[in-house]
Amino acid sequence: MTKKYVYSFHEGNATMRSLLGGKGANLAEMVKIGLPVPMGFTVTTEACLNYYDEGEKISENMLSQILEALENLENEMGKKLGDNQDPLLVSVRSGAVISMPGMMDTILNLGLNDESVKGLAAKTGNERFAYDSYRRFIQMFGNVVMEVEHDKFETIIESVKQKKNITQDTEMDAEGWQEVIMLYKQKIKEKAGREFPQGPKEQLLMAVEAVFKSWNNQRAKVYRKINKIPDDLGTAVNVQTMVFGNKGDDSGTGVAFTRNPSTGENKVYGEFLMNAQGEDVVAGIRTPQSIEQLNDVMPAVYKQFTDVCNLLENHYKDMQDIEFTIENGKLFILQTRSGKRTAQAAVKIAVELVQKGLIDKEQAILRVPAGQLETLLHRRIDPNAKVEAIAKGLPASPGAASGSVVFDPDEAEAMGNEGQKVILVRTETTPDDIHGIVVAQGVLTSRGGMTSHAAVVARGMGKPCVSGCEAIKIDYEKEEFQVGNIIVKKGDIISIDGSTGEIMIGEVPMIDPKLSDEFNQILSWADEVRTLKVRANADNPHDAKVAREFGAEGIGLCRTEHMFMAQDRLPIVQQMIMSETKEEREEALAKLLPIQQEDFEGIFEVMEGLPVTVRLLDPPLHEFLPNAEELLVEISELKAKSCSQELTAKQEMLKKVRALSEMNPMLGLRGCRLGLLYPEIYIMQVKAILKAACNLTKRGIKVIPEIEIPLVGHELELQTLRAIVEETADKVFAEEGTKVDYLIGTMIELPRACLTAEDIAKVADFFSFGTNDLTQTTFGFSRDDAEGKILPHYMEQKILSDSPFIVLDRKGVGSLMKMAVKNGRQVKSDLLIGICGEHGGEPSSVEFCHIIGLDFVSCSPFRVPIARLAAAQAAVSDKD
């Protein structure tokens, strides 16, 4: 049986998304429910994949189906493609399974040529409209299909406008567009080496092929990589009868959302342009009007459009992003899809759709991308700060940012990758700028509206964006922009507020946001369904307090080495390290004991009634000493000044640094090995932990300490140190006259620990996976080296889809974890098992932790809400 590659809009429906792409499936669905949709057909995603399988060729089978579908469309419309008297014209658009706005190519007005344009002019009685449509087609086709740079066409238009002494495209008459067309065709022949094609069917097949090719253009590949969209889905191609928004003052085009995609407000939000085509709105070439103003221009059409918005949102049970055209006063719907939205909007919309009865709580939980919750925690400009805006544009994407002005996306990428904060400033952005937007703190454009490319992309990435700021005049050659008499040069610091549209000179004070009622509601629903507990990594009372406010159910990792780094105690730590005898070390440790005890009391008090896992000292001792190079410089300077006493001290420290030096310190004297060689260090820390717990217990504060031994790879390491901890605990309880319950466990961060988990479990009350080190030791990567030198190439070459230090490697590291969980619980069925580190706040990794049956995840305080929602999503998905 012949493979079916082409479907009429009458044949499809919303369930056929994987075959017809999101756009094609929704067009078919809208036809099905009776909306005014221009007719057409869809060439499937399977056709795209077949095109690549055939060596980037359209097969005979596919060709015949496309031509048959065209003939059926011509019969339905009563017109022929490119007819000289009354031509059928079509648009050719991409339509991926997962929406990729602006990333692939579109061609409008296909079917026009030197003869059919005359027929269009005669049929419509509007010569200007006909030639404007033709020049648009040549420009799009020339750029997308024949690969002539977009700016070559814009330069021609500007030159003709100057010659005619006009400033707006809408002022150009038919004669002017005819001159533009002639120059366009000359430029295409010059650059492409061939004439612009006049045959309508040839145009169509070339356009279909160009859309297939656009699946693998650079910006599409970058977008898929950022959004983790598979490369093997392919794109569908939608061929649709043209309707025209540029026929005159009773025609127009627009893009609108059924709700505000930035805030989630239940109000139609969008923009339109009269006497324009769709590309004019999204390309940012003209600054459009707010959708509410359509009510003043065409009230009946506005009423019809808002009714369609309500119908589509209720039908799809989600906020919709709708493209429409008005032709001679008649409304046509060109596309609907679930709208891209900020995290703030996603939360508000999900909660309101539950309240409206369209979805249930579990569906609402799945509607909010857990990873995007972090954008709600972005900073905003302090309302008490005195700031003076030099200009104001459109508030296209919320949040605020400061950074150095950069005009070139390549330069922005380079500076951003070096850790510099930049604001990308452009006249308007195009999909080719995406790599610069990715690393920028925010985006500022002088043209374009709230649905322009810059706005949509920035919102999707959770970055602030101010668009359509016409007050700024950008000079790319001089690398500066001007606002009145103010000149801002490349490298100058500016701040932008994507919530108000304001631009300020310099860096302005910012504060953390407050979370909405809807935010708390969605997390409350998440807490009802998740089974994974969520703890936080916190090393001081302030972080512990923040964690608890964000809903943390304990501390999963308290790193005691961070306490040692404070300036008031580092000299004591160094004294301990420099000690030559156990007695000298114990003398220094005695000074640290009350300081550590005070630290623990602060954290335990904040986390009253919740477990706190305290990891005993983990890093190598040399980390607390100056590096050898710095010491050598200081010694040289002291020798020149003849400071003998200080010189001797520095020379002794250099001697110690060299003695502690290791070829690979992360696999050397650290973790439990340190405790075994210098047990007095761990004894001091256990005393501090349990003395703090006893003091608070006496005050009626419930404390649940969990003492964690790091880097265990052999059960006898833990057995030996457990005995030391228990002996120390007995002495503390005897001295304090009170007891507290406590657990002793270990971090599982070595492959051997996973492989021998059943032995380690015999002497452990809990396991906590340290997946940073476990990833390093499983892959044989040094993270510091791999992240800069190896992993970018691995991801580019698709050896790895993500950095395993960001997204947990399920197949390798995950297999070791599954083994450890299974074997550990065979020994102790109630063995408490969790994970700490930033994997504990990454949604995919949290899902894996749920799947393998962990009890808790632990992450940084500000990622606790992400982990709570991700854990709930995992639980809901697991039911399915």
C-alpha cells in the first residue's frame, strides 16, 4: 500500500499532531469545529523524514500526492494556482510537532509571477495591493529558497523610498513596487545565479523543499538543543489558501493570545496592523496597535474574534496563541496553538483553568514547566530606589536585568560565555540572533511589538525584554544608541525593566520577588500528590530560613567546610592544619568547637522538628591554605623587607602546602579518609553537632540530626568511623545529662559504594547520593576540566544530549543508583535514601529519583519550589 504523505485539512484532527505537526493538526481541528479557516493541505512529518532518507529529494510518490492535493484544492476554491486571470495564491509554512516559533521558514503569496500579478490587480481592482503582494513573495522566496540575504532586499526598498521621498512602506504606490520588483529579480539573478522562477508548480515544490531543509537550519538546531526537542521528529509543511490583510484599510492581520502570556491575566492580549500581512507583525518591521484598538476600527470583527478566542480556549482547555487575517472586513483564523508563556502566567492560567472547571488539579500541575519556576524568583527593581528612565518601550517579558550594552549577537555570546553580563541591543531580533539572546541578561529592541521575535523568545527563556522602544536610535557602525542628547556606547552599563518597559543608565538596585497566591496554590496541590520529600542544601541559618520559607522539609546537606572558610575562623583552621602533633591539632580544634556548635544551633533552631543532615569535613586540607604560587610571591616580598618572623611562618606554611600536595586531590586525602587519619577532626565536629542538639533539646526545641560520613567506598571505613561517632556521642550525652536521637549514614558518591551497597547498608542508617562526585568517578571526568573543554564538544557532536553534571545520566550513573537502592534495601527495607546536590533540583533528575524510589531530594533553597513541583509531576506521570 502506498504511504500517505499528504492530508487535506478536511481529513485531519487534533490527535494527529505527530503526523501533521502542531499547526496542521490544529488547522484541521478548527475546520472540524466550523471556524473560518482558509482551506489547504498538509505534507506530513513522515514526508520530511523520507525527504532526508532519500538524500534530500522529493520522491515520485510524494510529488504525485502533492500535485493531487493541489488539484483538489484548486477545484474546491474554483481557482488555479498562478492563473493569469484570477490566481489561487497559497502560503507555505512549517509546522513542527513541538512548536518552534520563528525557527523555520514561511513563504506567502506563492503562485504570483509576472503574468498572474496582472490578473490579481485586475480581479481586485487594486494594482498597488497586487504588486506589493508580488514583491513580498519575491523577497521571502528569494531569501528562504534562493538564499539571498534579507538585508539585500531591505536596502533596495530603502533606496526606492528615498528616491520617491517617502518614509513608510504604506506610502509606496504600484509604480514604486514595480521598480522594487525589477530590482529584486536583478539581485536574485546576481546572487543566486539563476532567474526567479515563474512556474507556479515549480515555486511550490521548491518552497516545500526549502521548508524541509529549514528543519536543519542553524537557528532551528539551536532552538531544539535549548528546549531539548528531538532532532528526528521532522517538520510538516502546510500549504494554505492565501487571504490578504494588505488589500486596503478594511483589511489587516494580527497575532493574539486568549490570555496575557506574561502575567496570565484573563484578557485577550495581542496586536494587529491594518493593511498589512502577518510577517509585518511578528518580524517587528512596523510597530503594531494593541488588539483592543481593533474594537475602535472594526467593532463587529473584534466581537467575532473575542468569541473565537473563548471558543478555542474552552475547546483546547488551554491558553491559545492565534494568528488571524481580516480580508475586506471578513475574519479568517490562520492558526491556533497552545501559547508560549512565562512561568508566572503558566501558574496563574493553570490555577484559573482549574477554578473554571476546564482541567483538574493534576492536569494543572503538569501544565507548569517545573524548570521555569526559577524565573519567578528573578530579581526586580527595588520600588524604593530612585531611578530615572531615559526611555520607555513595550514591557515584552517581565523581570529586570543590568549589563554591558552589546549590539552584536556573536559578541554577546562570546562575552556571556566568559561570565560577563550583557544586554543585547538590536533594532529588531531575528531567529538568527538566538545564540546571543541565550547568554544575554536581557534584550532591548527599538522596533517590534509584544509578539515580536525578541519578545516571544525572551519570554520562553525567562529573560527580561523591552521591545519597540522607538526613542532609541541605534547606530551599528558606531556601536552606540542615542536617546535625545544621551549617547550610550558599547560596553556602557544599562538596566532594563521588562515589566514596565523602562530603560535606565547604570546598574539599579534590585530585590527578590514575592510569590503569588496562585504560585502557593499550585505548590500546595503539588504537595498533595508527591511522594518524594524535598530538602535543601544549607550551610547557615539564613539559607536554612529561606529554604523553610520555600517549603523545604529538612536540610539534606549541610557542608561543614563552608563554615571553616569564614575569615574569623580560617586562621584557627590553618593552625590546626599546621600542627605537627595530635595534641597541637586538638588544641586548635578546641577553639573551633564552640564556633561550630553555635553554627549548628542556629541551623537546628530554624529547622525545628525537621531532619538536618550534617556532612563531616569532606575537602582536602590544602583547600584551606593559600596556594603555593601566592606564598612564593609573599616570601619573595618578605625577604626583600627582611621580615624574619613572618618570613619563617610563611616558609613553614609553604612547606606544609607542598607536603599536602597531591596529583589528584579530589581522589586523595579527603572525606572519610581524612577522618580515619585524623579522627580528632571528626570527633570535634560530632561533639559540636550533638552538644548543639542537646542544648536545644533542653530548651524544648525538637532536633533531628543526621551525621553523614563522606566518600565511603568500603563498609569497614564506615564501620570504623561509626564506632568513633557513637563513642563520642555517648560521652557528650553523659556530659550534657540528656540524649537526642540521631542517625549515622554516608554519601554514596563512588562506584564501589554502589556496587557494595548491601555491605555498607549494614552499618548505615541512611544513604545520600552525592551525584556530582558519582558522575565524576563514573565518567572519569574532572568536572572543572570537562565542563569547559570536553562536554561542549560532546553535546555538539551528540555524544551526550546534556551535561551529566546538570541532568542526571540515567543510563550510567542512574544504573549504579538503582543497584545501590535495590541492594541496600534488601538488607534494610526501611533504609532512608536521598540525593543531594543540584541534581536534586533539576526536573528530569527529580523524576528519576521518584522512579527508583528515593525518599527525598535535596537542592539549593531557591530550587526547592522546582523540586516540589517536579516531584509532583513525576508522581502524576507515574500514575499514567
